[in-house]
Amino acid sequence: MKKALRLKLARLLRDAVADARKLEKTPGFELDMDHFCRPRDTGCLVCLGGAYAILHLKQRVTQVHMWSVHAQLMSSAVDQLRLGCVLGAAEYLSPGADHFPDRQTRRAARIIEESSRHRLSLGRASWSAYLKAARVLES
């Protein structure tokens, strides 16, 4: 995979983690990796990709189908990264290009997948694992 694309993925991952950590502390929001953004009477359920779309891309707290196409694509890329599917995320950022895994993309995916296995109830890896994966993608 080209380094420029790895750098975009690393930045996306870092921004998404920062946004999710911020929303995690915001009253009315609850992290739930099963929903991009699900408004409810008591607040909003939001996943890693939804947090990125709301805070970074300035999308309204509403159902995902109401977001811009760009926000839907970017939040889907974040969701792929959440699962450790680095090549899947790359496809959202650069559709149709040949994305061949290199040492860094395989290692980043492995870091996320290994952390996720130990945190199944949360549906995500640890924040530190995502940041470590971002550093690997940048190398």
C-alpha cells in the first residue's frame, strides 16, 4: 500500500479515537459499536465512525442515511479500521485502486484484531491499540 494512503488511514484513526473519547465524556452520548448514530429520547448511541462524523465532519445527530455521502463513506472507513480491516478502510478512501497489504498494514490490522479479541463486549479494541496501529501505519 502506498505510504500516502497509510498516512491518511493513520490520521483518520487518530481523529476518530480523539472524537470518540470526547463524545464518551459528553452527556447525552453513549458509545455503542452497533450503531453509527442512533438518536433516542435519553441521548444518542454512537460508534467510532459516528463520533468521527459528528465531531470531525460536523454531521447532525440524526440517522446515518441523512448524512452527506462523504460522511457515510468516511464513517464506514473508520468502522473498517475499528475491526482491523485496514484494506477495507483503504477501499473507502481510494475506491477501485489496488490495495496490496504491506508489512505495516498487516501489523496494524493484527494489533487491532488482537486487542479486540480481549474486549469483545465493547466491540472494539483499546484506544491505545488504535493509536499504536496508527503509529505503525505512519512508519
